[in-house]
Amino acid sequence: MTGKADRAAVPARVLLMSERNIYEQEVWRCSFKEFEDLLPALDAVDVIAPHPRSWYKTGKRVALRAGKHVATPLNPGIPPITLDRDYDLFFTVCEKPSELLNVNAVNGWKTRCRTSVCWLTEFYVQDMPLFKSCLEVLAQFDHVLFMFSAIEPFNRLIDGKGSYLAAGIDTLRFCPYPKPPARPIDVLSVGRRSSATHQALLALARNEGLFYLYDTLTELRTASLDDHRALMANLTKRSRYFLVNPSKVDEPGATGVQSEFGYRYFEGAAPGTIMLGSRPRNRHFEEMFDWEDAVIDLPYGSDQVGAIIKELDAQPERQERIRRRNVAECLRRHDWAHRWEAILALAGLEPSPQLCERKQRLKATCAHFESTVSAS
């Protein structure tokens, strides 16, 4: 077990089980790895991050196959861990339902931890019948946080213990102030995209010199999640426009009737880009991004992106207003510190001194940023 609590000689009150040594280096893992890396600076935390056995992938397939028919969860191949002390909170982030099976490796998490919270970031209702054993693990937690809107079907199986919590971001890392860099990238596109919009932007790059930066590889893996995250922050702070869309927008069959959103909108707002794209049909999104021009409407599949950019380029004051509001709202509401505060409240724990310090820093940064841009 590791954590800043050891160095500070303060007993850890939180036990974090991290999946970082189990999952592969897919780029979409960057966001929650960022959150986990920040946690020891927000609280007194011990971290357990087990390594899988050599036969883990085979064990996982077997466990998941069995889990389609029976609710009994199997350990897919994680060496057992026995806790040797008590904690106020056992906390884990599972980004896929199959990852819930890994929790079985921790002996005593129910008895040695006063409260338990799982943050499950992606699990679509139509897939519930495929993961009976994973749902059994989920039901053992005292509280379950979902990063998607369709919670009620899950609550019927876990005794109403589920609630919603949106993703967040390290706003201080993504904030372009106090020394805002130039924005030489006209349009940044990361991940899934519309072919029609992409072709329209390629034409603008070819014919009008637009600097359009986009993915050209299909592999989702990276040599370093930390390096990839740093690159993302540096690119977005230097981009004028950023393309955004709901989760799996190009695979509607994968989400059923759900219209969800993940990290992309936070990654666009925090560094002060102007986000172009679709708003998810999701009440939580409307609560999280409830300010004017948070997203400039660009329907998925539209080839009119050039006209929208030209219209906005003719309104420099509006552009600056959008950038300021995006940055400020993220500093006020969407930092990982705000999400951790919500988790502690759910667990009945008071905010730590470290968390209070972080929130004060966010408040001061926002106030300084707003006074600086108002004076300029």
C-alpha cells in the first residue's frame, strides 16, 4: 500500500483500489488515472494496485462467460490481498462492468472498511443480462456512483444505492492561465468523429490553410497514459475550436436509447476552447453545462462546420466571452476536488484539510483569472 499518508505520518482513512496495473494502456483511461493520481493530494489515502496473474485474460473470459448464467462472481486472476487495518472508506473506480470482478481479490473490504463506494463509469442497460456476476459485486457496495443517466434499472437490482456523478478534470492542469499560450491550432478533433465534418475540415485545411489537428491512428493504446494526458492538456490550451459529441455517437446500437457524455466536454471547456458539436439528450448534461454557448451546435454528420467557424470568427467579443465562461465554470464546479467532495459527503466523511486547500486554490485561481481578463 502506498500514499502520501505514509510520508505525512497521518493514518490513511481511505483505501483506494486502483485497476491501473490490470487494464491496458488505452488512451481513454487517462481521465480517471488523472483522478486517482490526484487523490493522495486531496486526502489521506492508501492505494492498492494489484498486478494480474499471467493467465488473467483467460480467467477473465471464463469468469465473464460463467457470469452470463450465474450471479456468483469469480476472481478472474488477481492475487488475493488481505487488509491488515481498518479504513473509513473503501473506494474504487471501475470503467467497465467486467472490472468489478477484480474487487473479489481484496479480502475484508466489506468488514474492515466502514463505508464502500464504487464509481462505475460505463455500463449500458442493454448489457445488464451479460454481467450478472458483476452486478452481484456491485450490489455489495454501500454506494454506487454512475457516470450515466439510466440509473433506475440498476437501482432495482442494488436496492436503490445508485446515484449520478459526472466526470471531472484537473482544471488547474488544463487551465490556460495565468500565462495563456497562443492558439495556433484552429480545430482540434480527438477520438470519434463524423466523416462529413472531417472531410469538410480537410477541405478547409487544403484550400484555406486551416490548421486542423486530428487523429490518424485507430489504435487506442499509448506508451504512457501520463504523457498522453499531458499532451492533451497542451493541445487543448493551444486550440481555438474543439469537436465534441455524445458517447459512442457513431455506434448508436452500442448505447441503446441512452445519450451519454464522458470526459470530452470537460477537456474542451477547462482549457477555454470553443466547443463545436452535439449536446447529449441528457438532463445531467444540461445541469453540468448550463451556461450560454457552452457548446455551439454542430449536428453530428454536418458538413457546415466551416460556415459556423467563419460566423464565430467574425464575433471576437463573443469568442472571448465563451472562453472565459468555459474556464471559470470548470474552476468553480468541475475539478476533481468537487467530485471527491461529493464522494466524501455520500460516505458521511468531512472534507480533508488537503481538499479544502485545493478548493481555496481553485477559488483564488478563478478570481485572479476573472480579474485579469476583465482588466485586459
